[in-house]
Amino acid sequence: MRASALYPPPVRDRWGAEIDDAVAESGVRAWADTVAGAVRLWLHPADWPEIRAGQTRRTVAVALFAILALSALLLRAVEPSSTLTADTGHPATSLWLAPILLGAALAAPLPSLRRDALRHLAVQSVRTLTAPGLALLAMLLAARTGALSHPPALLAAALLVYYWGTLAFTAHRLCTLVARSSRTATLPSTGRLATALTLVGAGLSAAATQSALAQTAAAVPAALALAVLAGAALTAARDLA
């Protein structure tokens, strides 16, 4: 993997060759600084060069949805049933979702209402989501039929890998659709993106706090991971503001 692949696309487009040459010349000892530099730049989008109009806003929007996808996978892994999901008796347990959903709505690129643009979006959606859709359908059908309710150990391990692989693949393809659709859609303004990141960061911070207070075995790693994602969103929001 090229070292420049770790960096935001605008940085990679402008200085990718120089980064790769510098790391190749310095060898393994340069990787720590390279990773640290990539993380710093991801958190400071105001420092990115603007190679093409709207490139920074497009990258930030896709990165925000990547944070949401990672958060969803994390919560599915460590909180499958309880403290962060509302039930009829405790609806307040899902209040942290409200700012996150609002932030996602603010950051979403708005497709043009022209017929050709809508047709292009529909084609892109089908091309991007067909494969994960089929994988999810196969998983749901297998679960509904009950044919694999008591599989042998080896098959159970394979099914577990398939389950998480399908969820990760679906999350990746949804982010890919955001990236592809943003090329022809109306991008959110920098101010809207900063507000969206702030809302997402606030929601994830609330979820981290709620998870830490749950006092379960998975609470500490879940709270730490959510806090890291919240911190990334809030830092980028402050840099954009």
C-alpha cells in the first residue's frame, strides 16, 4: 500500500507522489510520522488544498458518513440489545440518535431534480447497492428459514465471518454511493458541514457517556471507541468553522 493512500484525497492529489517518495527513501522508520501526519490532516480539513471546486466539502461529507458507518458497526458489535436502544418503556435511551440523524441530513448531498440527474442517481444506486443487497437478502433468508439454526462449529465460524463481512461491505458501499452521488449533486456548504459534524460529535459523545454508565463488560471499549469518533467529528467541525 502506498503511504499517500492514508491521506485525504485533496492532499493525495497534490502531494501524493512526494509523500510516497519520501517514505520510500526513509523506510520503515518514517511510517509512524506518516500515520500521525495523515491523522492530523484528516482532522484539519481547512489545511487541505483545493484541487477541484468542492473537493474539500465532498471529502468531508463522505468522511462524515464513514464515521456514521463505523459507529453503526461498533454499536452492533458491542451493544446488540440494551443500553443505547430505545424500548417502549425507556424512549429516552435513544435521544442520542436525534442529533446524529439531523447531522446526517444536513451533510447529505442534495441530488438535482432534473430527470437526467435523477436517472443517473438511480443507475448509480443500483450499481453500487445490488451486491450488498443480495448479500443481505441471502443472510436474511438463511436466518428466516432456520436451516442453519444449529450449524457445526466450522460452519458457524464461516457464517459469523459472512455476517460481519456483509455488514462491513454494505457500510462501505453506502459510503461509496455518497461519494459517487456527490459528484453531480449539490454539496452542503462549509457551514452546514461544520454544523453536521458538531451534531454528530455531540450525539456520539452522548452515546459514549451513556455506554460508560451502563457498567457492562462491553461498556468501556464501546465508550472509548465512540469517544474517539466523537472527538474526530468535533475537531474537524471546529477546524471548518
